[in-house]
Amino acid sequence: MTSQPILRLRNVVKTFGSFTALPGVNLDIEEGEFFTIVGPSGSGKSTLIRLLVGMDEVTEGEIWLRDRRIDQTPANQRPTCMVFQSLALFPHMSVGQNVEFPLKLRKVPAEKRRDRALELLDLLRLPQSYYSKRISQCSGGERQRVALARALAFDPEILFFDEPLSALDYRLRKTLEKELKDLHSRTGKTFVYITHSLEEAMVMSDRIAIMNKGHFEQIAVADEIYGRPVNRFVAEFMGEVN
Ligand code: ADP
Ligand code: MG
């Protein structure tokens, strides 16, 4: 890890009318970190991540990417990328066309696009023959891998995940948890991951932030949260897992 955080939030406030979803979030995320935000439904996880990728505007406060302030930067000009639960793939197109889509937007020549797509399939451990396979012929787990390959084709500095595995069955979820962790170490990218499952957070993360009603109760490595919960909320949240 470097000394300068890749992402810094300073007093980030988000209100919806008279409702305050985020009263003032401060957070530093280190370069290359697998950082997970975990908390009950309605605690403000999605709201926060939407501000970070630019899908919604901060009410107050600042978001910094290294030494660049980005809270007023349009989403498509931020070097970040969101991976959704099932990142809308184009079902009528092939795996290759889906993965190449971001490169096509950037007018990368066809041959280069193909090379990069094959490289990304390899990174996600999908056989090269999948390049011409239709999305509709892929299983749920394979689609998730294609979605990840496509996200990586944007070459984002930070990848954001909002509960990408929550709709999947237990076994597939366990497999993909392992693959995501593995992908994180092989790409060296910064991952910011959201889940309501502390168990999932414990398996994958470098650090975990426990969110409650728009603020963080504790930010620490898994062992510390497990061994030394700072308050009753964290302890009870932990208790629900065991
Ligand atoms: P989480 O992702 O942790 O389940 P959300 O960030 O989706 O929580 O929601 C946090 C709170 O903000 C909830 O009380 C939710 O009802 C509220 N909220 C989220 N988006 C909006 C919106 N567009 N308008 C009004 N309230 C919202
Ligand atoms: Mg949510």
C-alpha cells in the first residue's frame, strides 16, 4: 500500500428532502485495497456507492481521487466502474462483443479489441472458445465472469461492487467470492465492495467498514472487528453471523 489514499471522502452529506441518508461520511481507502462496506438494509451503502461512481450528486462534502477532486465530475469521466448484481449484459451479443463493448466506445481498433477481450477471458478463467458464445448460452456464474471481464475492459482505477452475488445460490456465491478475491490479487486494482453479509466481507476483505444509519460504527481488519467490536451494534451485527 502507498501512503496516499486513492480515495478520500471528506464530510460527505446526502439528503433526500428532509431525510438525511448520510450525515457526513469521512473515509480513506488505500490503493490496491479490498475494502468492504457492510451493514443492514437501509443503512446507506448503495447511496454512498452511487455518490462515489457519480450516479448521484453529493449534497455537501468532497470526494477526492488521489489529488483530483471528483465529486462534481460526471460519471463517464470518472476512472471508476460499477459492477452491478448482474451487470446488464447484452444477451443477443456474443461474450466477445460484450467484453469489447467499452473498447468499441473508445474506438479501439478491432484487432486490438479482440486481443484484449481474449486476455480478459483468460484472466477470468473462461475458455477462449467462449469469445463467440452467446450470453444466453452461458450459466449464471459464467455471466458474472463475463460481466467482470467487461468491467475490467474499461480499465478502471477503482471497481465498485454493489451486492453482486446476493441473488445467487449459496454454492455459486462461495465460488465467486473466491474468484473475486483471486481476481483482486491478480489485477492489483482497488476494490470497493458492498454487501449486507458480514460473512462474505470476512472472507474477502482487507478492511471492513460497518455501516449503520449512514455512518461507520467501526472500520478495521476482519480479525479486529471479530475480536474487538467497538460497540454493541457491531457485536450484535457480528452475532447474527455466528
Ligand atoms: P442500503 O443500500 O444500505 O440498503 P440505501 O442506500 O439504498 O441503503 O438507502 C439508505 C436510506 O436512504 C434508506 O432509508 C432509503 O429509503 C433512503 N433512500 C435511498 N435512495 C433514496 C431516494 N432516491 N429518495 C429517498 N430516499 C432514498
Ligand atoms: Mg443497497
